Amino acid sequence: MPVDTQITINVEGVATTVATGTTGAELFFERREVVVARVDGVLKDLDQPLDDGAVVEGVTIDSPDGLNVLRHSTAHVMAQAVQQLRPDAKLGIGPYITDGFYFDFDVTEPFTPEDLKTLEKMMLKIVNQNQKFARRVVSEDEAREAMANEPYKLELLGKASDADAAGEGVNVEVGAGDITIYDNIDRKSGDVLWCDLCRGPHLQNTKLISNAFALTRSSAAYWLGNQNNQQLQRIYGTAWPTKDALKAYQERIAEAERRDHRKLGVELDLFSFPDELGSGLPVFHPKGGIIRKEMEDYSRKRHVEAGYDFVYTPHITKANLYEVSGHLDWYRDGMFPPMHVDAELNEDGTVRKPGQDYYLKPMNCPMHNLIFRSRGRSYRELPLRLFEFGSVYRYEKSGVVHGLTRVRGMTQDDAHIYCTKEQMKDELTETLNFVLSLLKDYGLNDFYLELSTKDPEKFVGEDAVWEEATQTLADVARESGLELVADPGGAAFYGPKISVQAKDALGRTWQMSTIQLDFNLPERFELEYQAADGTRQRPVMIHRALFGSVERFMGVLTEHYAGAFPAWLSPVQVVAIPVAEAFNDYMFDVVAQLKKAGIRAEVDISSDRFPKKIRTASKDKIPFVLIAGGDDADANAVSFRFRDGSQDNGVPVEEAVARIVEAVRNRTA
């Protein structure tokens, strides 16, 4: 039978007839920015022939998928350089990650900063050789022969049938479909210079990487992310389409390092993490305490205005409470081990009265349910909004703990709202609007929403109940007008949730507030209210954390403001600096007026020279600096100096006080 010499494919929405065997490289020959093709929804190398009927899109190097391919290809070049530098290095896994890539190696000695510089030079040489990335499909036996000297790759081949469950990054190497190896080929000789087990896809050649890459750091890591496995050495890097993009990224990273809340916490004397207390357990110093108190006090004020009732619950509880809630079944790994107490023993050591297990609470919701259940409830009381700044404790793994943003002991601004099904949607809408409004008051304004749906392996309750809850949340989220992003399987075991994702001053996204809809815990705790018709009904429960935790929110705000908190949150709002010692008393009088008006102000009467006092106030990120010399004192005035270095001279003291009070009260500075 004759063989068709042409096929019809859909190229970015346009039906196109091409020769049989046409590749993506030929199809996008004139579009140099296209680095891989999306064929029927799957990313493929440009040198793969296209099938009849294929739906094809070009993926550009600056798109999210294109960047991932660029970075994974750069990881291969880095690994090739590592094995040139250290021939005994054994390959682990090398996936792309956000803004970069890493590769793990089993080596006898850790990598040094000097090694990273050497590797960058070796990588540039490989890039400039314009080596070809060539994909080949192999059998398992052929793969094992090719990887005979790579024990970790051989182990991966045994995990190919369940790559997603095998450990971090495994599906980059093996998984469903063909087993493939990528060769780095010398274009002149055709020799294979290096190869790796990999699913791909990759760039067509190393030249496309250009010189827009950098190795950023090295660290220890565990094989497949499991601490019970062999410890390896990991090298991190980044790669971008252009040098300008790389430079912009490096500047963002440098700015992020300057804003690191752990660094600023020390410099501004806000908080610390004493070794004596243990990992993830911060203490707040007086200045940090002021910021935290202001954050909490303003939140309390807004909650009172919104009709919330304040409750308080203990830090520990008997195990049964979390057996009823389901946390011991679904969240035990995130809880601290139990304390076994109250056992009574006979003189011979036998147990007369068995003891009980008590747990540090990881969540407040079960205790709030007990408050709701403490007496009969009427529909007239609903919605009932219970709010608590509740201390909770979670056993975060030591490698995960990070400053204030991932701690083991935290204070949640936790609310649980009990309402009827008829009130549910309005209450969710009101709660979301309240959350967004309050976040804006703290200076965050750029949001989108994420809808976390049921994890089919980790949930309680009926499917129909989950579907109703999920649909209601989706409707409320869409009606807000904000972008809604799906998070499949990301819900807690008891119900779906909306997460408010906020962007900070650097454009980084932080998960802030969460709103969870729960039909299941009211059932497990047998919560009831008397309806208007006299029947007993289950309330709907809404879980809502606004800050997430006070600690984490303070860490986010510290980085968002780079430590230069708005005046209403600043520990010291005004520093008064006399030009000379003769004007100390005058400045103390000015500060006394500010303090009477509720402003946190102090006079700098240190022995430092005047210019250094100005620099100190700037370093301490004081919102307002007041300066006075002879002319000012004679005119009963001061000079304003602002954070940006600008100055307003000869301002009458009464006006200066009024301006500062207004800025603090209205949160405008």
C-alpha cells in the first residue's frame, strides 16, 4: 500500500499540512525563541517527529515551561562539569525548581565556594562547545548497562512504575512511558561526551543556555529527601534566557537577603531564637513586642466591630478530644508526642489508676466546638463568631523550621463561625471581604485566591457534602472578582478551603488567610442548634485564620517593609535629636507633648555627634526625626526629617505633633 507523504496537524489553532516526519524544530525553524513543543498537551523535544492529527504549540524559552526546560538542561551541563572535576562523583537527581535547579551528588568531600566558581567556568566551556542534547529510548536492560556505574540511577529504574510516590524529584528521571537517556554529543566528532537517565525534554543544544546562569550555593541533602537515606551534596543554580534577566534576578535575591526578617530581627532588636528554648520557638524583645501588640490590638478592634466574640482555651488537652476531631488519625505526625500523666501506682509498682495522654494542641477548633456545645443553642444566636489569639504547637521537622515563617510554637488569630446553611454563603462572602480589608490595613494589596479541594486519600465525610462545600466556596471566590487558582487535593481532611495569596513588595507570593468550610466536625462533635420550627439542626462551621499565625505574619511584614514599618506599627515612632546639648530640655518638652498624645517618642541624648545620631535614626528606620537648634527653639518649632532623607524646616511644635498624630491614627505614613 502507498505510504502517505503528508500529514495534517493543528499548529496553534491553525490546521496545517506538512510532510510526514516533520519535527518541531522544522515547524518552528524561524522562531528561535521556541525551545520545545507542546504536542497534545505534553512537552516534547523539538527533534521528535510529529504524528498525524497532533495539536502543536511552540513553547518559548521565557515562558514558565520554557524556563523549566532551560534550567533542567543547565542542570545536566552542571552535572557533566562536576563529573569532569570529580570523576568519582555519583549522580543523584537534578530537577528544575522555582527560579532555578539543583543536582545531588555522592562525593567524598563537600563542594566549596571555590569549586562552584571552577564549575561555572567549566560549564561555560561546555555551553560554548554547542553540544547537542540527544534523546534515545532504551529498554530497562539497556538503561542499566548505560548507568552501570551510577548506583542511584539504578535504584531509580526500580522505582519507575511508581515514580511520583518514590521520593522528591524521581519523576524527573523515570515514570510512566518510555525509559529515556539524554546524551550530550560533540557536534564535530559525534562522540557522546556525557549521558544521564532522564525523561526530558531538553533544549536542542547547550548554546541556547548562553552565559545567563550562575551556581548559587551548595548544601547537604538526603537521597530522595528521606533523612534515613544516604547524605549527598546538593548544588543549586539558576538560569535565565538573557544576562539582563539573570542580573535582575540576582538583584531581587540580594534585596531579599537585605530584607530577610531573621537578619532584620537582630539588627532592629525585635526577636531572637535562643538555643536554650529549642528550634522554632522565638522570643519577642520589647521592640518586637510593641509591633506584635499593635498588630493584635488593631485586629481585636476590627473583630469587635465585625461582631466576633472572644474566647480563650488551654494549651493542652486529653487525647480523646483529638480522637473525636480526627486530628490523631490524620495529623498525628504534625503533633508533639503525648505527655502521659495522672497514673497512680501501688507500692509494688502495679497500676492502681491508669494515666491519660495529654497533647499540646495543634489546632483550636475542637476546643471552640466544646464552647459551642456547652449549652443549648438557638438559631437566633447564629451566626456565632468565636475568635481567639490561641497558642498552638506543631512538630515541624528541623529542616523545615525557618525564622518566624515556619515555627513550632505559634499564635493563631483563629476564628470559628457557626451558622445555618441558609446563612453560609453570605457569611463566607462577608468573611472574605473582612479578611481582604484587614490585610489591606496592614499594607498588603495585591491578592489572588486559591481553592484547595479534597485529597481523595485523606478526607472524612461524604462526597456529596464535599461537593456542596467546594462549589459554595468556588462561587464566593469568583464573585470576589479576584483571580482563582485551583489547588487539587490541597484541602485539610475535614473540608475545602480558600487561601488568600498576597504578593509582597518584591512580588513574592505568601499564603495569608484561609477560609475553610466544614460540615464534618459539627457532625463528629454532634453540634446542634434549635431551628425556628423547633427541630434540632447541625450548624455549618467556617474555620478562618487571618494572619495564619502572628509570628509568620510579622515575618512577612518585616520583609515586605524591609524593617521600615509604617508609623503606626513602628516600635519608636519619633526620635528627637537636639543639635547641641543646650537644646536637650527643649526636645524633652516636645517629646512630652508627643507622649501625651500617645506617640512612642524618645530623645537621643547619647554622646554621639549630631551626624551620627542622624545616621543611627536612619539605620533604626525611625519614621519621624525631629531636629531642633537655636532658631527652632526661639520660634517654638522643629525641623522634620523623613525616612527618604527629605526635610521640612521650621514647623511649629503644635503643628508637628498634630501631623504625627494624624499620620499614626490614620495609618498614612
